[in-house]
Amino acid sequence: MTRAEGAYIDGWLAAADLLGRANPARCAHTYGALRAAQALVRCAVELRDALALMHERGESEVHTETLARALRVLDGERRAGRVTVPQAPDGRSA
């Protein structure tokens, strides 16, 4: 994995963490959600920069299997799960 791909993974996970903190179905206070939203702007720039660097270097393809494995190793499934809307207490979706 290239350094730029590592930055891509790091940026994506950071964005997922911040979106999870701002998730209205999971957060309890507006201040924490506000701080997460503010940090998300910086995180989006870092994610964009990592992808732009990959593109500039001629890395035109995303190696999904390799990057998905990196996401799993870094607990990406759990971290991305905080972005979703939780099931209703009775198990129904709405």
C-alpha cells in the first residue's frame, strides 16, 4: 500500500468517526456534534488531498481488496457502523 493510499484510508476512517459523532440518531449533545462537524471540514480536505495525490501520481485505480482489508484491520466496520441509523427498539426499521 502506498503512503497516499494509507492517507486515503486514514482520512476515510477519520471522516467516518466524525460523522458517527455527529449522527443525530446517536449523539446526545449539540456541542459534541458541532465540534465533530467543524473537524469534518478539515478531514474532508485531507481526504481530498490524499486522493488528489494518488491521481497526480498516476494511481488511477483503487485497489479495493487491499484497501478493504486495511479497513477491516483498522476496525472500519465498527467505526462506519456508528454512521448508520440504529434499529428501532422493536427491531423494525421505521
